Amino acid sequence: MRVVLCNSASPLTPIPKPPTFPATLNWPHKTLVGALTGAVSFSLLISSPSSIALDSASVPPSPSSHSSATDYCRQDDDTEAMPETAPELVTNEAIVEEAWNIVNDSFLDSSRRRWSSDIWKQKKEDILGTSIQTRSKAHDIIRRMLASLGDPYTRFLSPAEFSKMARYDMTGIGINIREVQDDNGGVKLKVLGLILDGPAHAAGVRQGDEILSVNGMDVTGKSAFEASSLLQGPNETFVTLEVKHGNCGPVQSIEVQRQLVARTPVFYRLEKIENGAASVGYMRLKEFNALARKDLVIAMKRLQDMGAKYFILDLRDNLGGLVQAGIEIAKLFLNEGETVTYTVGRDPQYEKTITAETAPLITAPLIVLVNNKTASASEIVSAALHDNCRAVLVGQRTFGKGLIQSVFELHDGSGVVVTIGKYVTPNHMDINKNGIEPDFREFPAWSEVTQHLAQCNTLRQG
């Protein structure tokens, strides 16, 4: 089984499944990639439509201070090539039961109308009471079973649909990265998958490699999201990776030519107001991709240098993207310790409070422009800045998309996407299906903005 978190409109990156399994399945322990701690699991960029390289072919050793002949190491299971087990060894009934168990353990009924444990147990008895003759029939049963939940985001994925998910790439060099905990409780970055004959694979990067540095910058302690952002750059430019092959292999410096790139989603300009006595830094953010935070920081610093005293962040028609990018952008405006968002779910591992860790990049008065196409990650940012009295919202009520999905691989290569949680604003408002009401419908005077923010902070402190 593989599982990965995502937001409701995003492509997904799967995690390698176990190498073997019995003909009759017991519900395995879930492996969770932390969507809110930087795992590359959200709206990723589409890479070339080719197959995934899952081999761990050896690479000629190169000298490095990171390894020596006397080092003792233990090869991790997930760094080796994982043999596939023939799908026919899994019974049709076991596949249906596996899907049933995933829903039973993790599904969050956002409508709170259709799902109950008693009804769900009865459904299992009805389904598994008879023999399921074909794999196609098993998949049809899973589809109907999930449709009965009444959740538009919980759905079945055929093996072909599931395999496509591993082809998403936000690095620009054809690899997917995930965070793996080591034996000492630390985190290291591992190559989850490669695009066969993609830039990284052709240069010598292999499945299971640990990424140590990017262009000489140590990535120890960095999230997969941060490392992927460092790998991004203009098309046909080069990036140098230092990788450790497997858990026990040599360290090698590899130069890779970028072939895919995220376009900057940030547009900015300086505008004069009040007879030219003050300047406003206008920033439009079209989507939350791997470049969003980095390019927004550049825009804000340049606008500050140009004399901006007020700022506008335009999130109209921004349907979301990488949720982690939205969280990191919200932190740019918040004080240390202030809440960005809460996540809630049936499983305690999905209960999180996300807070800012540093001082804000700017403290100037801020307007966030929103409309009915401001959704998902855009709503997380809008709510975080609004509820912490950092910005006023201007425009229309936002879309109202705040659910979290996981995608689980079943043991025959198919998968299920299941709603397992939702986002809640710092003021404990459920975003999903509600949206966020703006403070002003029409553009206010900046004096109104500063007065509104001052009153908000007074009430908050009182």
C-alpha cells in the first residue's frame, strides 16, 4: 500500500509499496507522507509521458568526505529495487476488503450525512458474502462502494491512472523527492522515483539516492518542498546535485541539465497613490507552484526598495496548487508563533497546528484581493492573514475548498483517493463549502485599511 496527502484538486505522487504481500491481506500499517511538513505531494508539474525508472543501478564510486571504507551502514529496504508481485496472486475479495479498510480507518465525512461505521460494516458483509469472479468486477464494486459515500473527491483509480501519478515532477529534472526519517530521528531527502531517460536519470541519479546538496548548498534539515524549489531554474540551465547512492553507496557530484521548469506565477508593479505621496506594491499570484514563495519574496523586497509603503496581494482567480507553498507564503506575513491553519481528521496523525516560525518579511498594511475563484491554498493564505489581523480581504466570498485527500495504492496496482481531513482557519472556521467572506466588497481607502487592522488587533489582544 502507498499513501500520500494532497489537496482536493491536485495531482499526486505515490510512495513505493511493500515488496511482498500475502494472498489474503491484513490491513497494513499506514505510511504517511507529511503533506504539511513539506513532502512533495500536491499540485506537481507534469513531466514527459514516459515510464518510471525503479531500478537502483550501480554508479561508479567517487571520493567524498561523506563516506569511507570503514563506515558501517545498513541498506534501507526502500532504497533497493522493489520486485513486483504478480497482481493475480491477490484475490479479488482481498482487494475489495483492502479498499473497504482504508475508508473504515481514515475517511472523514465532510457532509456528515451518509457515512456511519454500522452502515459501512454492513456494506462489507453484503459485498464479501459472495465470490467476486474477476478483477474488473472487484474494481467496479470498489467504485460503487466509494460512490455511496457521497464525497466527490473520494474515488477509485485504475492501475493505469495510478501509475500516471508517479510521472509528476516539480523539480524540473525528472525526479520526485520525499522526506525519510533516519535511525537517529533526523530527516533525509530520498529520490522517490525517476522519469526513465529524464535529465536526472540520464545524468546518473538513481532510485533511492539521498540528496545531500544542491549547487553546493547543504539540504540537511530542509523539506522536500524547499529542495525541489532549489532544483528549479530556467530551461536548459544546469544544476549540480551531490547524492549518496543508496544507504551504503558512494557519494557523487552530478551535473544535470534542466528540461522542465515552472513558470513564475508572480507579477508585480509599483503604483502611486494620494497624489504621489505614497506608493503601493501590487503583487499578483496566479498559482502556488514551486517558484511561488521564492519569486514573491523577490517581488516584495524589490517593491520595498522602490519605496512601497502599502501592499496588495491579488489572489483573484487563483485556484490553488501546492498547499505547502501557500503555507510558506502565509508565514512570510505572520509573527512567530501565529497560527497559519489547523488540520482535522478522524485519525490523530492528521491533527496538526501549523504556525509561523520567524518574524514577518513585511509589516506594512496589506490588502488581499479575493473572488469566487479564490480556492484551496489561496483560501488558506487569505484566512491566515485575515484571522491574524495582518490583512483585510476585498472582493467576493471565496470558493470554499478545504478538504485533504490521501491516495492509497492497493496491492494490485490500482488505488483509492480518500478524503481524510480538512483545513480550519486560525479562528476555527471550516473553509470547505463555506468560503471566506471579505471585509470589503469595494476597494477601501488606505486609511480605512489601517483603521480596520488596528481595531482587529485591539479586539484580538483584548
